Amino acid sequence: MGKLVSKKQLGALVVALVVAATGLAAWIAQLTMGLLATTNLSNVFCWGLLIGMFAFCVGFGAGGQLAASYIVLSKRSELQRFALPAQAAGLGGAIGASVAIIADLGSPQNILAMILHLNVASPLAWDMMALTFFIAASVVGLVALARSWRSARAWMIAGIVAAVLLQVIEGVLFALPSARAWWHSVIVPIDFLAVAVVCGLALVLAMAAVSARDDDAEGASAAARRFGRMLAVAIVVHVALALAELVLLALEGTAAGQATLAAVGAYAPLYAAELGLPLVAAVLLLVRGGKAGVGELGAYAALAIVGMFAHRLMLLYPAFAAPTLFAGLSNQASPAWAYPMSTGLYASSGDAFAMSQAYLPSPVEWASILLPIGCAVAAALLALVAAKTLRK
């Protein structure tokens, strides 16, 4: 095994497995002690940190595939060394997303019920099928690159199709619920695709920045700068789409829209992180250009990644922190009074009904996301080892 994996990779694999084991212990605590005792979820705020991590991992899965496909199809010699790591990272992201969604189902046997009693009319079924198709395409693409198949370019095109399909279906899944004004927009599926591009380019930029410090500094630096320019453009597109979404919500003028805007304002620091951190990275990438060192480029990639995590959390906060049902009053020109909803907390401390509810992930929830993170990193590293084996 020493010939197939470096000491750094072996160390990273051990750390990833320890991280995953820690997350597994937290998930087991949720299963045995119950969500009410271990999380801050409720009937009102029913999707929490694990769903955010699921969407985060899906973005990196699709993004890694898109980056690998671009590298192979572009035929740029300075980029080719990053094709296989990007492909492996994309597969790892998809594996991490799968683990996150299984953990969020509550009972592990629920995944078996989804398979045995598949309801093709359900958007969740589309999501599961798209993720399964993406993982299959990623595995074949990894083998094609490792074995240098003549059809490798065709498989990279298939990977693009799988990645786009996955992100569009994810976006449609969020956009369908009309009761959630923050999600109910045609822009959401488009922005999901833009976010995947940002995630993938940030990932390969970080890879190139690290690689430039180890060996072939000149080639890796040239690749990092190219990835950096592309990342800046992708970030600008994402920010433009996000702001357009905000403007459309403001112009809607409904009671639900106004309540959602108020919820966005309540979580303004998180929203500022979603837009501001990547935008700062984009400006610096464009201004600094070829003058930026590899350390700087790596820092800009980190800013973009943190911003994308904030984006995934902002999918949840404005949607669940705003009332969804409104009634018209005799002295009001339009619906203005919100119906209270059951929180599900009547059996414990807390209000039985509420207009909305704040959400702060519990320590157990933060620990539980280590499971998909550890699995994603471990899967990516093992995919690289398998690729080296196939090359021999």
C-alpha cells in the first residue's frame, strides 16, 4: 500500500476515518436518544444542518465532475494533472452527500423503503435517482481516466450531463414548494448549477495552490491562476443570480414575500458571508491576477468555500424562519395575518404553536456532520488509490 499512497495521503485517510467515526457516534446518539433531546429541530424547522451539509457535498460532487470534465476536454497540458484528483473529489462529494441524506432520514431503514417502494411521482425519488446516476457516471469516469480509455472524453461529457442533471433536479426540488417563498423561484435551479461551478473551481484552485508548493511549481502556479480567473467569473455569476432572486422577492409584494425578506434581514450576517466572502475573493482574483502567490490563491479558494457553506445554510434559514400561511382580515387590503403552526414541542419545554422559530444547531448536530465530511474525504482518497492501482 505504501507504493500506492504517500505518507501524507495515508495520514489524511486516517484523520478522515477518525472524523467519520466521531460523526457516526453523534448520529447514533441522535438515533438512540431522539431528535428532541439531541437537536434543535422542530415541526417548524424540520430541515437542519445535515441537509445543509448534504447540499454542500452535492455542490462539490457536481463541481468536481464539472472541473474534471473541463480539464480533460480543454486539452490544456498544464491542467491535466488535476483531472484525476478532481474526478476523485467529485465522487467523494457525492458519497458524502449520500451519507448525509441517509443520516437525515432519521431511521436507516427508510432508505430501503425508498428503494423497494419507489414513487416516481415524488421529487425526492428524482433526487435519489439523479444522485445514483451521478455516482455511477463518476465511477466510470474515474476508471476511464485511470486506464486512459479512448472513450475517456465521451465519459467526461456524460459526467457533465450527470452533474448538470443532479444540480438542476436539486434546484427544482427546492423551487417546487410554493409555500416557501425563499425557494419558490425559477432562478434556484440555475443558481444551483452556478454554485456547483464555484465549488468545483475553488476545489481545483486549492489543489493547484497546494501542488505548487510541493513540485512543478511553475506548471501548478500557471494552472492555479487559470482556475482563479475562471472562479472569479463564476462567483460574479452566482452573486448576480442571488441578488436577482432577492429583487424578484421584493417586487412580489406578497405577505409571504415580505415575511421572508424580514427573515433574510434577521440573518443578515450569514447572508453577507454568503455573498461577501466569495465576492471579495473574486475581486482580489481579478485585481491581483498574475501577481498573486499560491498562498494567496489558496486563501481566495478558502473564502469561496466558506461562502458556499453559508449559501447552503441560507437555503434553510429564510425558508423556515418566515411564516408560510396567511389569512385575510376584514380591515386589511391583502392577507396579512399569519397562522401559527404546531412546533411539535408540546411534549417537552417550548411553545406548542409559533409563527416561526429560530434555529441554532446543537453540538450533537455539529458533530454529526463530521460523518459525511469524513466519508467524503476518505472516499476521494480511496478513489485516488484505486485509480493508481488501475494504472499499473
